[in-house]
Amino acid sequence: MALSSIFGGATPSQQQTVNSTAANSVTDKVKSQIAQELAVANATELVNKVTDNCFEKCLTSPYSNNNEPCVDQCLAKYMRSWNVVSRAYIARIQQASTSGEI
């Protein structure tokens, strides 16, 4: 019996388990952080695209109240399309992860 086990020290195999658990925890945190940053980047890209596309299409003259319905409709269409594409993408990712392709 080693002295370290008498005084509560970890055996090499226990230390490896502790190190592996800590590494998994750090990996999970990094993955979570990356996912959050990607979500923010996607949201920023959506806002930029909506701004570019809808305002370019709808604002042909200096801003007036007549342009608001066009901008509102463009935004609604863009968001519906974004949601359809997002749902399809998420479904495909889930399908791939359940079939073991990822």
C-alpha cells in the first residue's frame, strides 16, 4: 500500500481520471463558448443582410413614411426564410449526429 493512498492522495489511475474529467469540462466550456460566439456572429450577419437587402430594395428616395410598409414586408419575408433555412439546417445536423456522421 502506497503512502499516498493512506493520506488521501490519488493513485496514478485516479489522477488520470481527475485530469480527464477536468479536460472534458474545459472542452465543454470551450465548445459552449464557440457555439455562443457563432450564434452572435449569425445574428449579426442576419441584421447586416436584412439592412443591406431590404433598405436597398425599399429606400429609393430619402426616407419617408411611404417606405415603411416595404421595409416591414421585406423584413418579415427575410425572417421567415431565415427560420426555414435554420430549421432545415438544425434538422440535418441532428440527423447526422444521430446517425454517427459527425
